Amino acid sequence: MSGHIAIAGGGLVGSGWAIVFARAGESVRIYDADANIRNGIMDVIRGQLEDLKDNRLVDDVNAILDRIQVCSTLQYAIGGAIYVQESVFEQTDVKTEISAAIAPLLSDGAVVGSSTSGIPASDFTENLTNRNRFLVAHPVNPPYLAPIVEIVPTPWTDESAVESAMALMRTVGQSPVLVRREIKGFLLNRLQGALLREAWALFEGGYASAEDIDKTVSEGLGLRWSFMGPFETIDLNAPGGVKDYAERLGPLYHAIDASRDNPQPWSPDLIRAVEAERRTVLPKADLAKRRNWRDRRLMALAAHKASLKD
Amino acid sequence: MSGHIAIAGGGLVGSGWAIVFARAGESVRIYDADANIRNGIMDVIRGQLEDLKDNRLVDDVNAILDRIQVCSTLQYAIGGAIYVQESVFEQTDVKTEISAAIAPLLSDGAVVGSSTSGIPASDFTENLTNRNRFLVAHPVNPPYLAPIVEIVPTPWTDESAVESAMALMRTVGQSPVLVRREIKGFLLNRLQGALLREAWALFEGGYASAEDIDKTVSEGLGLRWSFMGPFETIDLNAPGGVKDYAERLGPLYHAIDASRDNPQPWSPDLIRAVEAERRTVLPKADLAKRRNWRDRRLMALAAHKASLKD
């Protein structure tokens, strides 16, 4: 591909994206307005790449680092880029400001994807002259371990911009999904929110501890979900496929739905109770250590999935 | 432990349970009323054990088989058992009949766990004199690959019966969770139902294809969920733990909740549309082949998880 990839915002999300693109052989220019962050980016990235290498997920750390350049001006980062991944702070006014700064620097045919996890791009691109080149490209953190990317066009995004973002994500080894219309929370956080809401409700009703609700997922439902989604799961769980499953088990699920109370916000009392249980299982001082454990497990899972033939 | 494990019902669930207990060194007696099923059970189990051995999940197939005895009378299977896993057809009258047959054969202190995925045990044990020894022990299929077991006491189940079922499940390497009070769908199917309901709603709204909704789980959310549940996930996803996460992201999830329509049954049109998409991706004739793929993946995942130190 001719032209480089630009990344605007050098925090954890931006540096994770730099790894994704550089690992796939792309040249990356990464910009952050904060000189302290700029000075630290390469060390952060090197640390993450060493971890990946320890888990046999990358071979040559230095070759990947050589493809990443930290830039001190937005102009130099964006100029000539075929794709820009915007990864600044999750706030509409901050997104509006950076998008307005990127827009005049953008090459013809380039696309800008925002890493936002919840703000539709129409909220911060409406007044740009080339707003048809902007969309959301929402990753899971860290993107070099979780391949999903939600591509969410605005009502004014060009079809060609969508196609080129989807194609680029596939080229660099990610798994893009197309969210055809903007919706609050996109797919990923809506699905996560639905599971969480039921988890909170079960805890609130006193049916089980947070630990046992967690186990029901990590030792049960989540095993399949790490390699197949909910529709394929039920498609394979009845002799005749999804329609057969819906006929057999639809009534049970509808009865469950009917037994649910109306959606309720997570109340302060409820949050306090779950927080208290979690802090018994995992003291606050151990949160960081457990996050490292999680990342090692994610790496081991990524290596496991990569080792499988199909 | 003195005394054997009895299994009533020799279908897929019952023979899966036989593997769980015999693999852990327990003596197992398995009964089915149907002579054709009785004659086939050991071949089914041998096939499953060979698969497990190929994936290095068991060592000695014959030693495990030697611990399993197929019985032609319920009396011989149940007599002297310390625990009975009832795994007959999922229908209240069938469960009522087998429970009434098991009750008078039960040794003092023995416990009966039903494999039912949806019927609370109070629906089919109320009139038994020793109803205080009955509860639900709901597995995921196949139980020798998915360790979760939901232990659901009725209002009249002895605390000691609950404790002994939980302890036995831990002893044989399963992960029991305690559902403190009966609720439709228990934990597992309520959590699955919540995710499915959102998946159907996203498809119905035209936001994404079933395939892309599936990918959002299998290449994103489900990676973490294969080793940690929803509460631990959010507990590690904010610097200060679950309370901090709820403060930061609660408003987004509440807004998502508020944007949902009321729960709606999966409509026939909707089911037809998903069925049509699934049959494009996976023709009906290939369903069985894909189920074999799923089981190989579950085995590989079980081996992967077993290979990790923590």
C-alpha cells in the first residue's frame, strides 16, 4: 500500500493501534499534543511488543519499532496518510476539535476512523467539509490482542470510505464488523450491557454471589463465546439449526424475558455491594497485578487461537 | 469416597456425566429404561473418551471405562449410591415419575441432582417423603468439557444436601455455582437469554448481520469471557475497580438500557430471517460437521486452559 497510517493520540489506545498496523508491515506516524506522552510512547510500545514476543505472537520487535515514527506536529503525521486512526480522549468537544484539525490536512481518498467506544461520529463531524470521509472504528483494548473493530458510518459517510476502512482492517489482521446505522453503544457495548444488566439484576435479587455469576460465564457460557457468537451457538444447539432451536427453546427465553423487571439503573447500593464483594476477592492493591494476569491470559488465548488450523 | 455415583438416564447428558465422575476416579452405575440405549451407552462413552485422549485430556481410556457399569434395573443403579444424577427427558411429568421411582431406593444421606436446564426441582419433588434430598445440578453440555454446574435447591432442600452436592462437584473437577433461590432459567440461561435478546434486537433493527453480531462476541467480548466473568471484567476495566467503572460508564449503559424497546418475543419473521442468513453461511447438511468442529474447539480450549499455571 502506498502512503502511511497516521494515529492521532498516543495514549494506551493509540499505541495499541500503532502495534496493530506496524506488526502488519504498515508505516505508522503517531502524534500526541503532549510532549511527555510523545517522549514515552516508544518505551510503552517496546514493552508491549516484548510481551507479545514472549508469547510468540510477534517475531522481530525491532523491525516493528522501526516502522513507527513519533511526530511532534499533527500536520506531519496526517500529511500523505491513507488512513487516520483518531484515538484522543473520549469527550465530544475533544473529538470535535481534533476532527476539525485533521480535516484540512487529509489527502484525497483518505479515511478517518475514531476509536470512540460510545460517541457516534455524527456528533463531532457534521460541520466538516470532508465529513464524508469520517467514521467510527471502535476497537477492544488492546486491539493487538482482540481483533474486533466496529466500523460505524455516519449518515453522510461515503460507501467507499466504509469499504476502504473494512478492507484495511482485514489487511492488518483485524476482524471488522459493519454497524450499518449509528446506535448508542454500537454492537459491542450493547451486547456487553445486556449481559451486565442481567448480572446486576441476579446479584440484586440475591440469587447468587458476583463470583458465582462470573463463574457461570468463565466456566460455562464464555468457553463457546471465545470462538463462536450467540447465533452460531444456538444454530448448533438444536438438530435442525437456529429455527429449530427457536421453536424448542423460544418459549423458555420468552418466559425469562417476561419474568424480568423493567430495566433499572445500577443503583448506588447495588454498586456498593458488588464493590464490597469484589474487594474481598481482590483487594484494591492487587488490581494492577490482576490486570497483568488478564493480559497474559489474553495473550495465551490469542496464541492458542492462532495455533488452531480452523 | 465410599459408595458409588448413580446416573438415571443414559442419553447424551447422562453419558457425559458418567465421563465426569469416572474420569475423577468414582465408580459409576448408569441406568436407562430403554434397552437399545443401554446397549449403546458404552460405545458412545468410549468414542467420547477416545476424542478426549486425542486431545490429551485423559490418559487411560480403559481404566475410565472399567469404572462405569450399565445397569438394567433402577434399583441396582441407585442402591447404595452416595449421589444420583438424574438426566432423563426434559419434561415435568417425566421428571416427576423418575424422581418418585428414585426416592424409595435412596440411601440415607444421598442426594439427587437433576440435570434439568429449566424446570425448578420444586415442580417435580413436592410430594416425595425425602424431598429434602433433591435439587437441581444443571450442567452445560458436554459436562466433561464445560466445568460449570448450577446447584439450585428447592425451598425444602436440606442445607447439608446442597453442601454435599457442591463438595462432590468440586471433588470431581467441576465448578459448581450456588443459585440460592429458584428462578426461571437459573443463572446460565438468563445470562445467555439476555445476550440473545439483544442480539435478536440488533438484527431485527437492521444494525448488523447475524454473522457480524456473532463476530463481535467471538473476536471481541468472548475472549475475556472464556476466563473471567462480567463483574471481574469491569472490575479490571477502570483504574479503581467496579465502583469506579460504574461511575464512569454507568451513564452509557443506562442510556443504552433506556434506548431499548420493551422485551419482545423472537417473532416468526425474525427467526426466518436469521435462519435464512445462517443457512447461507452454513447449509443444513453441514450442521453436524460444524458441531464436530465446535467440540474439537471446546476440547482444544479445555486443553489450553488446563495448560495454564493460573
